[in-house]
Amino acid sequence: MTVGLNAFLTVSGLLFAIGVFGVLLRRNTLVIYMSLELMLNAVNLALVSFSRYNATPDHAMMDGPVFVFFIITVAAAEVAVGLAIIVALFRKRGTVLVNEMNVLKN
């Protein structure tokens, strides 16, 4: 039994939807950040799935995995910068809740 493209895209869509709802409904910056990473991984899964199922037996396509490699590289840099910003805001304000961060007002 093989798993088809529809199954991978369904899982990718569900992961992306969970990430969107996490960004929209949560107020904790760390949870919002994890939801953004979940959305990135959902896109990675879709790219690899399309690459795998669009390949012919004679020619294996590496476009999807190459894009995923670059996305993971950018996500690693994003994690470093994003967590540094969150830690700096926590040290300044003492909270990680989005509603209580009004840094630009002061």
C-alpha cells in the first residue's frame, strides 16, 4: 500500500491550519512563534510531496528538497533572532504576553 499525494497535502493543510489558528488565537509570544514554525514545516512537507510525486521514474526531481533545505536554513536564523528578541522583551517588560507588550508606545 502506498500513500498518495492527497494524504500528504491533507496533513500539510491541517498542520498549516493549526499554525494559523495558533497565531490568531494565542497571546503568548512563544506559542505564536512555535505556530509560525509549524506553518513553515507544513509548507516544507507540501514542497517535498509535490517534488516526490511530480518526478518521473527516469528523472528524480530535487527542486523540492533543495527549497526545503533553504527554508530550514532561513528558519534556523529566524529562530536565533526571534528568540533573542523575545528574551530581550521579557527582560525589559517581564512578560511574554502580546497584549501587555507596548514597547513602541514608550
